[in-house]
Amino acid sequence: MGGIMFITLTLHRLLGARPVKYGIRVGIMGLMLVLMMVIGFVLIPQVDAIQSAVGGPVAELPDQDPRRMEFNRLHGLSNILFSITAIGGLALCFWEARE
């Protein structure tokens, strides 16, 4: 989707009126793409590895178990990065709707 958004915005720039703050929009899209790649290629494999090592629900581990603490940390970080990505997407949609 990030690629499609970039192509659409660039075509709009080349074929029509130049979008307001094109560079900022492309920067937001780039940040969103990087964050999603970090989530997909770094955090999720680590979470999956912990879940595989536990062999059952992570929630059943004691609160002080290092695997559960790491799982919770990774899950929280993933939620924060996803939220930033969603806010960026909403900002781009709002920006586009205003034009």
C-alpha cells in the first residue's frame, strides 16, 4: 500500500496540480513503511519465537518470567509503532480530503 500511495501522489504531482507539502507527505509515507517493516521483519519474528519456545499461552507464564517480560515489551513496542503508522495514515487521508 505504501508503494501505491507513493505512486499515486507522485502521479498527482506530475499530471495535475502539485500537492501541498509533497515532501512532507512522502516523508510520512516513508516513515510508515519503515515502521511496518520493523514490525513485520523484526518484532513479529521475535514474538513468534517466544511463543514457540513457551509451547502454550504466554499469559500463563509467571509475571516475572523473562520470556513473558520480553513478550510484553515487544508487544507494547509493536502496538506503539502500529499506532504511529495508523495516525500517519489518517493524517494523510485527512490532508488529501482537504485538497
